Amino acid sequence: MQLFYHPDLSPELAAGGSYPVTLSDAESLHATKALRIRNGDAIVLTDGKGYFYNGIIEHADSRATLVMVDSASKDERPYSPSLTLAIAPTKNPDRIEWLVEKITELGVANIILIRCEHSEKDRLNLDRLNRLLVAAMKQSNRSMLPALQGNIAFTELMNEPLPEQRFIAWCETGNEEHIKNLLKPGKDTVILIGPEGDFSSEEVNLAMRNGFTPVSLGNFRLRTETAGLMAVTFFNVINS
Amino acid sequence: MQLFYHPDLSPELAAGGSYPVTLSDAESLHATKALRIRNGDAIVLTDGKGYFYNGIIEHADSRATLVMVDSASKDERPYSPSLTLAIAPTKNPDRIEWLVEKITELGVANIILIRCEHSEKDRLNLDRLNRLLVAAMKQSNRSMLPALQGNIAFTELMNEPLPEQRFIAWCETGNEEHIKNLLKPGKDTVILIGPEGDFSSEEVNLAMRNGFTPVSLGNFRLRTETAGLMAVTFFNVINS
């Protein structure tokens, strides 16, 4: 089943009876050219906020397909608690792009791209990353679109409202506990992953003063994006 | 630290005193151009079989760098038990390439690319995949190179010697147990991941007759390569 996305759907509107929405350019093109939908076809949509909707194609058009939406249902599958991954983007944008795609499939609520003392200049294209998020949500038949924030300074992040269970991946001393011994299931969590040049000790100290516990992700050196992926996978397995 | 790879190193040879090896074209080019090594520089090499070696550059050359190898040490870090991932390659070769890279960083002993009833035609380039394996092993500072076998028919795989703990990822009935409830730590394991069109029921039955247990990887649809990644990550976390 192919899922469609429209950010303006709402269960309240659907409860009031059938109403029309227009699919975006990209969704319309995909629907008409790749999937060859026709007037009268039934489709399923999501709002990216936890609901699925039934719809009927009213007017198939490669630039603006009109859909009549007529009922909403809550996605009742057991989602994990909310995970926030705050990660320093890699120099190579491909690596952060695939990370964003994979962790959306695996399950993540918030992705925050952070700027650290040892960050390299990055070439972030947030629009492109958001398109990848939508595609990965649809592909994995999920109804929750992760929220993406870009280019937040590390010090600024410390002032944001963050979940209570807080970890920073850092292996400087070699005595850090493995995250598997510390992460408690059932709790909203934030995990910080540093840049290729790692966090500075000032950053680690600041994080610790803000309630973050330094943790190891294992005995082997991982690339930034692999560390992010491992943290997200582990969180979801522990909570599934 | 940058690690070098040479498949013909051995601790027995190193025990007999300093002896010469020639780095491959690709390693020589990288050493001289990117890392700018010079005669007399000390380097560390691995044989991909669990040993590290100290070496001294005898003659830096962009096509054939000569190294004098003078001592071997066993990699004493706790490696996980042996994991064999048997997976149907994706239609898009990029996706299997990054999978191979990531699982080498995360830890896997054997990668078997399988041909299933519902497999699409693939364009596997085993040489390229092997080069990616070597690069990922070096990048993650590991000393064990995963063994890669390509294009094994599913039925043929069933006749291969495989570890005793055997799982097949399959979610047809919805009643399969989650792998986290069944996988026992400390045991060599094989996990099968099917193609985009999933395993056929004949394949699942054949696997079950050969001691495989069907397992779920969670409530959400995962792409083939994401499922492979999740299985490998989970195995390593459980065993770390």
C-alpha cells in the first residue's frame, strides 16, 4: 500500500464529513505518473501527526491532484517513547541524508542538527532533508513525521526544553558505561552525538552540568552517522 | 590513527623478524597522496584476521609502497560471537553498498547475498563491495574483515554449514515473536532478511525445516537494508 502525506489534514475536519484537499506537486506527479492513480481510486493518507485518512481521488492531475477525504483513524500501534537525536552533521551531506532516512524508518520523534566547536562547515539543505523525512515516513507506513531542526549551536541546545533522560556519546576516558546499562525503557530521551572531531571537553562539561550522562556505544570507533543510527536502533529495540 | 590492510600478513612471519610487504595500488596511492607518508614513518597494519602489525615505510611510492613489518599483536578487544547476515540484495545497488559499509563498522562476521524466489535482478559488483568492506574495517579500526559471499541461491544456502541459532525475519502472520525475545546472547547466529517482495511461503517452510525460527523486527515496515541494519545492531548491543 502506498501512503500519501498532507500536512493540513485533521481528524476534526474529517469528522465533519467529506472534504477536499489538493496533493502537493511532488505527490501529484508521483501519484499520476508512477502509481497511475485515476479518478475514483481509493487512497490512504497521513497527516504526519499520528492519524490515517481514507480518501477518494476526485481529480487526478500531475500537478494538483484533488482528493476527497472522508474518514480519520488513529494509528494505534505502540510507538516508542519520544526520542530526540541531536547530532552534528557530517561534512559529507550524503551521510546525514541517509541517516535521516534510516532513523525515520526505525523511529525518532525529533532530529536536531547541532553546530559544535569541532564541527566542520556543512552544506545543509533542510528542504531536501524534510523531503527525505516525508518519503521515509511513507515508505515505512508510519503516521508520525519527525520534527527536524537545523543548525542549532551546542550552547543554545542546552537552553532548549529537552526530555529528562539525557545522554552524550563520548568515549574520551574509556571508562564511560555502555548506554545499554543506563538507558531506562519507557522514558522520553535525548541522545547527543558529536562531530567527526568529537565534542570539546568544555561541551562535555556543559552537557554534564545540564544533566547529561556520558556513555559509550561500544568498543569500536564509529562514524558520526553510524553512532546516530546505533543509538536510535538501540532505543527502539529496548522500547519495543 | 590510519590503519592499513594487507591480506598476506601473519603473526608467524612477524615472529621471525622484520619482513617486507608491498601495499596495494589503492593503499599506496592513499598513503602517499592523502596521508603524505614518507620513508621512515611508522604505520599500523591489519591482516583482517584479528591481528595488528607495526611497520616502517621503507619506500613510499604511489603505486607500490614497501613496508617493513616487524611485530604482531592480537586484537584483544571483546568481539561479539560470530554473526552471519544472509540478505537478498536490493534492486538499487547503493542501498546494499551502504549496508555493507555500516554493518562492517557495527560488527558482522559473514555477509551472504542470497537470491530468492521474489528477488529482482540485481547488479552486484562483488569487487566494489569488498573494497567497501576493507575501507569500513580500517575506518572503524577493526582487525576482522567480514567474509562476503555473493549470489547464493536460497535453497543452496540451506545446505551450507550455518550457526545453530537461526532466525528468518518474516512478518506474514503478525504472530511472530520479536527477535529480542528469542535471540540468546553469546551464541553464533545467522539471520535471514528477504527481498523487497519478501520470502515466498515455500522458502519460509524450507527454512523452518532447517531449524530457522520466524521472527519480527518490530511493528513497522522496514526496507530490506534497514532490516539488515537493525538485526546487526541489535545482535551487537545484546552481545556487548
